[in-house]
Amino acid sequence: MPIILTHCSAHKIKKKFRKWCGCGDLGTCDSTDHGTAYIATDYNTGMGKGFYDIIVYLRHYPISQFEVPNNNSKTWDNFKNGSNNYMLWKSAILYGPNVPGRDGNFQTGHNDTPGHLHIGTIGVEVIRTEWNCDDNVMERKTIWWALWDFHKGWRGPNNWGNEWLRCGHELDFWFRDYADWRHQK
């Protein structure tokens, strides 16, 4: 396991909540409405450049939607290359903290999303760039990946169990190298 998830949370964006959830100025406003949310990811916050590069993905549906029993590579392929209709957001290649493309807005759903409207999965692809001597080019290779769907929710405020894709909220996911590789010999 080259990297770990160190922080995840959801916070209501008070100034934008009603607008992002499609609500007027008066009446109730429910975060389960389809609308806009914001995701912020980071890699090696406070530590500097990572040993690897990572890409973070956010998709609708729980891990079970992508899972192929006894076939991890097919599970990852189903997640990464599944229907674009349910890819909510994808980061840039993150090589360390505060990299451009690590955050952005996304739509929490649409009327074609059957069932599991507020259940999502975060995927992280760990890649390494290596020189291919045969072809004389640099290549990116996936060396590890992981999926999290938080089917039991998470600690702290705004824990909705597995239904954590909510309009008007900021979702934060921070990752870091599992071991501080800079001190390894």
C-alpha cells in the first residue's frame, strides 16, 4: 500500500447551499436534491512532493457496482473505464500538495441516475513514470489503486452513512505516502 487516505469530511457551504441545491430564497432546501457540490483533494499536505503521482476519481454508486469477485484488475477497469454518465469528477495528476486541478465543482446527480442517488466511490490510481528503453519514451504505469465508498459513513459531522454525495457541500479527501520514503535507505 503506497499511499493512505488520511482525511475525509463534508461541510455545508452556507453561502452557496441554496443556490447549488436549486432552492429559492424561501422554504426548505434539501441536500438530497440534485445540484452542485465541490470536491477538494490533496496529496502529501505539509510533507512536500510525493514519491508517486496519483489521480483521484469520484463516481456514482458503491464499490459493489464495479466489483468482480476474485478479479481485482477487472474491478479497477470497471471503475476507471465505466460509463462517463457516472464519472462525477477526476483530478489532474497530483505529484504533491496544492497542485492545480486537485479540486472543482461537480453535479451530484441527474434524473437518469437509477437508485443509489447519493452513494459514491472515491478511487485513487497510483502511477509511476518510468523510462521504456525499448521504445525510448517515458511511460506512466499504474502500480496500485484503491476504492473507498464509505458504506458506513465517516467520523465527524455530516455523517449520512453511505449517502454522502450531497449538493451544497464541500467534500475533502487527503492522501499521503504510506511511509516517509525520504528517510528510507
